[in-house]
Amino acid sequence: MNLYQKVFENNEEWVSSKLALDKDYFSNLSKGQSPEILYIGCSDSRVSAEEMTGIAPGEMFVHRNVANLVPNNDGNSAAVIEYAVDHLKVGHIVVCGHYFCGGVKAAMQAQDLGILNPWLRNIRDVYRTHSQELNKIQDEESRYKRLVELNVQEQCTNVIKMAVWQKNHLTRQGPTIHGWVFDIESGKIIDLNIDVPKILKGIQEIYDLGMVKGAEL
């Protein structure tokens, strides 16, 4: 049996195991979702959001793309964030990168990657922004890992710049933004403890959209 066929066998076993514990499991699941977390992660096949966090279906809204980006011209990620924040009312937004990320690695290389070029330019822009720090790191793997972390930080910043986040931050003090890195070698999730108030203060003069008159972000 090949892997594709195995998927359906696995699905049957999964359904049976859920129904054995709760005969109404799928009936209840079909009634709607109230996720607490919006997870923005990488499409890498080794990084499964639900598996590594132990989160059950219905508890986390997930968006994945190459190198966990939130570009200002990407309607896909923008729509996901808008829906999760304005309609699902999530309490937390997590941007999760991972070490040994192929997208970040590719962005560090000086080569033409065709249709990937405009997408990876977002990461190259992160490198340019933080080049002074990164160029001081002599060890290539350490520099690569640091770029992974800085990319997460910059994507968190991109979320802060969005009108939908600013509006909800002012009206309901949320959602809280977090930056994580998944260390594939250890299986551990690392909280980068992104200082959102500091970032917000640093960009407010330019990116404050004045969603609530007279209020401060």
C-alpha cells in the first residue's frame, strides 16, 4: 500500500478512535468553531501545528505558507487574519518559524529562484533591515538561525501594522501577538518573547491608522 492509499486507512482508524470515546464527537464538531489561537506557520511538512502543540480540532485557526510570512500585499494571509480577528475573535496570534527552514535558507542564497523571487524578497528585506547584526555572526548556521528568529519578529510587526489588529487592540485589548520558533532537532517550541509594546511604540508614528479617535495604541 502506498502512502496516498494509507491516508484513507488512517482516516478510518482516526474516525473509529474518536467515536469510541465520544459518539457525538463529529456531530459536535460540525456545529462551529471557537478557536482561541490564530497560528501562522510554515508549510514545511515537518512542522505540523496541531501535532506539535497538542491542540484539539476547533481550538486553533491555522494558516501556513512558505517561511511563515505576512506580506503587506498578500491577500491570502490578510483574509485569514481579518477573519480570525474580526469574526472568530481569537485571543492570541502566533507567528511560528522553525530552524532549518528551506525558505529562509533559499533567501540567503544569491540565485534566481524564478517565481519564488518576489515571495522570498520579503525575507531578504528582513536580512537587509538587520544586516548589521547578522553580518557580525561568523558561523553560517548561527546566522541562519538568527534570521529565522528575526523573520518571525518582522512578521509579528507586520501583523501589528494591520488595521484589523489595531482596531481590536484598541476596542478589546487583543489579540495578543506571540513569536515562536520550533526547533526541529529537539522538538521544542521556543517563545521569542516578542516585545510588542516596544515595537508598537517604535512604529506608531508611521503606522498608527487612528482607528479610534483620541486613543493611543
